[in-house]
Amino acid sequence: MYSIVYYSPTGNTKYLAQYLKKCLSKVEVEVLPLEFTDPLSLKEGEQLILMFPIHGFNAPRRVKRFIKELPSDLYKGVSLIAVGCNHTWVNDAASLAIKKKLVKKGYQVYLDEIMAMPLTIVMKFPEDTKKNLIKESRIQIRDISKKIINLERTIRRVPMKSRIISFVGKVESPAARLFGLELHAKKTCISCAICWENCPMGYSEGSRMHERKV
């Protein structure tokens, strides 16, 4: 069993995860959203393919927490696929921290790939740029699927400048928490519960568990 676990707040990574499953059609594959997947519920398998967006030149906090809770020796190996908005050196160290954590847990990391997809927040890419990025990403996913089956490994040196900008980017995490404190439901809220049921941090599930205990 190959497990594709993805974290996709904007939908880009989910799109690539589903396409990767299609490219791995000759093997048994499960696709799981990270925010609704308990690491302790995963069963032993051939390989874990972890896909996530790049936030502040690093993996998101939610992804780091998932790896922290992941049991050791559950899979024969792990492949990492980080999704940013470009292929430049600024993202080269995006998965460096979680890769070290996986190695400490005894995992062999096969792939450490960086992909580019159009930005869906903050600013919009021109239509031609978006189409070209998606086309290139689909080609890259097909190539990655072959590497996964053949147990190939990514050999990539991370330059010091990438490590430095990754370290600086970690400041974004506490800043994002402060920004989140200013997000509130407006008077026009109709209590449809979409945000509640799809909370990427899993707060809705945690609250339901708390209610059951009470």
C-alpha cells in the first residue's frame, strides 16, 4: 500500500495528489487529507508520500505536527513533495527540517521534490502563466510517479542561502497566529458550518471529542 497524505488549504496540493494517484494506477494507493488523518490510525505500507504547500519557505506547522506524531518504522520509506509558487533556490530548504525528523524516526527518505503551482491567494497569476505551471506540474508528477515505483532518490544539495532564508521564514509562524486572532465571523454569517467542518487545524473534531467526553 502506498499512502498519499496531502495538506492543501488552497486546493493546489490536493489536485496534484489526486493526479499522482492516477499516475500510480498499477499499485494500490490511498489518498488521505492530512488534517483529517490521525497518524496513529495509519497501517504499515510500502511508502508514505507526503505532499504539502510551502509556507514561509518551510513546511506548515500542521505538517510538522503530523510527522511528530507519526509512529516509527510504519513505512519502508517516505517521499516528500513540497508545492510552492516557483522553482527558485528560495524554496530549496523547505523540507529540510521535516526530513531530519523523519530520519531520526528511522525512515529512509527517497524523494525530496519541489513543485510550482499558481498562487491562489494574495495575488493572481496571469492565465497563461497558470496554464503553463499546471502543465509542467503534471509532467513532473508523471516523472515522480516513476521514481516512486523505482525507489529512486533525490540527490539535491541545499545551498547555505536557502537554509538562511528558511530560518528567517520561520518567523512567519508566530506572526500568522497573531493574524488569525483578528479573523472573526461577520454579522452576515448564516452558520452554515462550512468553516467549522473543514477547519484545517482539526479544531472541529477536537471540539466534538471534548463534547463527547463531557
